[in-house]
Amino acid sequence: MSERDSCSMQRRQLCRWFDSPLGRSLQAHEAHQLRAVLPSLYGTVAAQLGHIGKLDLMDSCVAPTRILLEDHGETGGCRVRSIPEELPLETKSTDVMLLPHTLDFCDEPHQVLREVSRVLRPEGHVVILGFNPVSLWGFRRLITGRPRTAPWCGKFFRLSRIKDWLALLEFETTHGSMLYYRPPLRNEGFMQRLHFLDKMGDRWWPMMAAVYLVVAKKRVVGVTPLPLSWKTKRAIAGGAAQPAARGMILPFHRKQ
């Protein structure tokens, strides 16, 4: 079996895992967080790369045209057969791209992001959900024996790596949040009683969440935002030095 076929099988396993009690609980949190993000991303065409679970993750998106791209399941209507590395969309045709754990379960994550950059219009946005390896979920993945099942068979990229890849493709990170601090337990009742960890974790150990969400904007070609810095202008003719504020890059926010 090729690596691409293996990733396709893992994506199907992930889709089924999101129908489990733990998967449904996690996806409910992800959908809630997306409802706070997607309404502010304007455009006419939005696409979701990969189908997971039964919830409509784009239900709050304001784009009138929404496309679901997936390599398995039924097609027709707004569902289009596609693999993540080769998107059947025209260049600069899309305003919002949603990647729900797509990079965690693909053969070539760099190529996926290049394709996303290609199909996005200037000032378009990409929204990425990914499993955080620096968490109890990441530890569970490390101790899980092989062959691993979903979601532990995913790659679990560090947040810093995702942001580096986006920067190389001329994306500007505009928003981010961490979510779901409960351990990956199977007992649904016990998991519900641990809901208080979500509030505690966001305050006391924000980078230890199970999942991160990143929103990045495709920069306009030829326009590069300057980093936040304070420098001293030299006086041209012996005048006093003055501080000069440069442009600002938006910080990586925690969710409220």
C-alpha cells in the first residue's frame, strides 16, 4: 500500500472515530470555536478540505457557496471528490479554506498548504485545526502501540511548525486559540464531569490543549507587513532622536 493510500485509509478511520463518544465531544468544542471565527471571514466561496464527523463545521460561514472536498464518500451537489494534495479548484477562486485535521492526516502537508495558497484569493483566509503533540493527547499517541488507529495514527505537528510553514507561503497569522483540555478517556460520563478542565486549562496551561486552531490571511503580492518594533530615527541635521513605530503583526490569541 502506498503512503497516499495509507493516508486515505487513515482519514476514513478518523471520520469514523469522530462518531465515537470522545470524538463527538471534541468535535462539539471545535464547532463551537469555529462559530466564533468563521462569521468574520467574508467572501463568496468557502471550501472544507476533508469531512470528519456528522457536524457541519461551516454552518456559521457567511459565504453563500460552500464546497466539501473529500477523497471518500458520496459526491454530488457541493461534495466534490478530491485528494488534499491536488485540489480541483481554479487558482484564486476561493475566499476561505477550512482544514479540520487535514494536515495531520495527509501524505504531503507542505503540498497541501501550497495548493491552499494557490486556490485562495489575495486576502483570503485559511483556518486550520490540528492535534497538539505537546499535550496529554500527544503523550497518549506516543505510548500507543503500533499499528496505531485514529486519531493516534496522525502526525500531530507542533503549532510552531504550522506557523513557520504558513509564513514561508506568505500567510499572516491573524488569530489562534487552544481548546479541549480533557484527557483522552473513553468513559463518556467521566469525560463530562471533567468539563471544568477546559476553563482551568485555558487559564493555567494554555499550550497543553488537545487541539489548536489557527487562522491565517494570504498576503497581497508585493505587500509585506513589518514586524512590531520600536527604533530610533537618526536626526538628519543633528536633531533629537525620535521613536518610530513600525507595523504590527497580530498576536496569537488565547480563546476567551
